[in-house]
Amino acid sequence: MSAQLFAETHEVFNQVPPLDGANLYRIDLPLQEWTRHFGGGWAEDRLHTYGALAGGPLMAAGFLANENKPVFKSHDRYGHRQDLVEFHPAYHELMRTAIEHGIPSLPWTDPRAGAQVARASLNYLHNQAEAGNACPLTMTYASVPALKLQPELAKIWLPKILATEYDPRNVPIEQKAGVTIGMAMTEKQGGTDVRANTTKAHPIGIPGPGQAYELVGHKWFCSAPMCDAFLTLAYTDKGLSCFLLPRHRPDGTRNEFYIQRLKNKLGNWANASSEVEYRGALAWMVGEEGRGVPTIIEMVALTRFDCMIGSSSLMRQALTQAAHHCAYRQVGGRVLAEQPLMQNVLADLALESEAALALTLRMGRALDHAHDEQEEKFARLVTAIGKYWICKRAPAMINEAAECMGGAGYVEDTILPRLYREAPVNSTWEGSGNVQCLDVLRALSKEPGVLDALFSELGDGHGDARLKAQIGKLKNAFADTGDIQYRARQLTEEVAVTLQAKLLLEGGNARVSDAFIASRLGEGGRVYGTLPRGADVEALVARSTPHLA
């Protein structure tokens, strides 16, 4: 027989329609509701606009930016040291769009009620398209409170940090309308233990805040090394201090800032992370001498908040892909999303995603009301709790979402492998799990009123006996201070889940709150897809399934 007769061996059918171009805000009912609930509803038009960008051109750019990793160019073709990192144009498209829409600047330039919530929701959409460049965006956003501690530096840098113009050129700040800020804290011998740092700072003239120093040493992790300046740590005679180190000196020459190599990472491929050396690098002290950690913590607290946003957004995009797939794919002649066991899995994933979002935007509300003592103490505690719990939950949740798609969720043609690779960075960056849990204990033991603020937030269970009993258990657990450090993870987990239950109950959707409380505070299993009987799984799945019409 002729080979031509058999050129077409089969009909392609039972395939899922593409999600290309979906407006990620319009298809996300929980995001719409929680943004309004916490005061960000005034930004709805901005969020609709950004949702269309995130699901369309930015989603496409995310794939390109990951397929074309940044490349380190240590020298130019003539042999001159240049220390440049080259990025694919798609990376610059992602950065430019985010900056033009105010993701690093919105709460500082338009600090109305709900600004932090609105900015978090914008970032939530952006991260679903590509999370790698969230690092420079986050650090630029988070640098503002720290720099405000040094007014003479803030006067020079803040107008360009807050500008909605992206300029990736490697030129002095005077030639740029907009700049980005990075951070370099950890060294190879200490990691999280920055007190073990060895980098030294030598005053050029008069020592002290706002004065110029030369830094000699190294940083084992410097993320986004093409930023225009970095907040960094070095020792003076009075102890570990914070400095602003620009890429260029005031005379326009390059600073003594040398990239050693780029990190070869598990994920986060679109972002360049590096090892650097300071060989007499010019920098200016920020904040009080010898108080470098408290100074830079102003920045770290906000980057930890963005870890919550980042992990929540990764989970949401994984859920979107899984729910969409199961809404169309048939097995045994029946759509997956109509089959009871798959409904159990998808509904459980939807609960995890919405609970993460609710806690994240509640943190945004606390930042919007930071002048309120109760909200300030709440934020101090829940930054560490939320960063720990949400970032811990993301990898397993994304793995389950990929499994819903079968082999399709394991190949690079889909976004699931990238989401899965990206998830661990948020639990590691800015302090891993143990660091967060110990920070919870530190806040409770050293800052009066923090525990009271937590239980004031939780209230009396809001009429739910299960939640009331859980709050009682928490009070007893904190009253027992024996081996509390050993139990720190357990306590942090219990607080996180209890807060999520309270928020969902307060949100007013009984199907969501009842299923979450029954499974997380009751008889739920140890893996996703083990919701107890009685959960309205059909409604939960429908709530989080994209509707493209």
C-alpha cells in the first residue's frame, strides 16, 4: 500500500482549548472579592488592564525569558572588565510593564487607603506570568522605608526609584529617569547568620550615617546584579552597618563592584542571581552605625510580604491551569471535573489557594494601616507566619495541580514545570522556614502586645464552635513555654491555619469557610483530595475554574 495512505495515523481529539490571552483578573473571582474586601476595589480598572496583560503578552514573554537565561559578560571584546549581565528582550518587556504600571511604586506615590492591597493584587497577577523578575521589582519597592531613614540619600534616589520609567542601561543615576535597587546581605561562611559576615567598611572622611565608605569583602548571594544600587551590610568599628552601594561613582566611573559568577539555580531562571566582590567599593551609610540589621529589616519585612504574594500567585496559576484542563478533558467518556474524586482534589486545591490569598491581602491591609498599633503588631507577627506557611504549602500544592493534568503537566510546553521550579525559592529566600518560626518566637517574647494583637484579631470564633475550640487550643499552646523552640513550627502552622479559617469565615462565603474549617481544623487527610464528606465540592470547583466566554 502507498505510504501516503497512512500519512495521517489518527485524529487529534479530547484536547483542552488554550488559555492564551485570558484576562487573569476577570477569571479570578476570589481575587476580585478579596481585593474589594480589604479596601483595594478602587483599583479595579487597573487590575482588569493588568490582568489582560498578564494573561496575554506578559505570559508569552515569561516563556521567552525562561527559555533564554541571562548571560554574564565579564569583559568586553577588547579585554576591559565590564561586569554586565545580558537579558533577553522579553525580560525587559516584563520589567518595563511592571514598572510603568506602578508595581514597585504604587503604595508610596499614591498612599490612599487600600494602596498596599491594590499593589499586592497587581503583583499577584504579574507573578503568574513570570515570577523571576519579581526579585528586582520587590527589592526596589521594599527599599523605600530603609532609604527614608537617610534623608540626604533619599532625596537623590527616591524620585528615580518611584518613577514609572524603566531604563536598563548601565549608566550613572544622573543619566536615568528611573532606577532599580537590589540587596546583598549573605556571605558564604554565614548565609542567614549575617552576624558572621566579614565584609569591612572603611570611612573615607568623617564616619557616620550618610557618609561615604569603601567596602572590602564579598556577598555570596546578590540577586539582580544589574540593579543601579544595592543595600548591603558591612562591619565598621561600631558593628554591622547598612550601606547603599551604587554601580557607578559620582564621577561616572564604574564602582569597584565585581560579579564573580551567576548562580546555576533550580528555578528562577529569568532572574540573574550572582556572587560578587567589593574591592574598595564606594558606598554610603544608611541609618545608625552598628544598627545595620534593624535598618535593612525595614526592607526585609516587605520582601517577605512579597514572598507571600509570590507563592500565592504561583498556586493560583497552577490551580487555574489544572481546573481549566479538568473542565474539558474527558476520561472514560466523562469530563474530569465532574468525577467525584477529581472534584475532591480540585476543591481542596481551590481552598488552599484562596486561603493563601486571603491571608496575603490581610497583610496588605495591615501595611495600609501601619500607623495603627494593633495593625503594626499584627503585621510584625504575621509577616513571618504567612511567609513560612504560604511558601511551605506552594510546592506540594503545585505538584498536585500538575498531577491533575497527567503527563501534560510535566512537560515544558505548559507552565506547570516552571511554577514548580519557582516555588521553593520563596521559602528559602529572605530566611528559610526555621528562621521564620524563630522570628515568630522572637516577636512574641520581645515585643509586648504582639500575642494580644493576634488573639484580638482571632476574636472568639465568630460563631463557629470549631474555630472557637481551635483558638482555645492555641491559647493553651502559647501558655506552655516548655520546649517552645522545639515546637516553633507546629505553633506557627497552627496560627497560620487558624488565621486563614477566621478570614475565610469573615469573608462570608459559607461553602468556602465551612470546607476549609472542616478539613484544616477537623478530619481532613494528609494530602490534597481528602476533604471530608459534606463539602460542596462542585461549588468550590466552579468558583475557581476559568470561564472564558
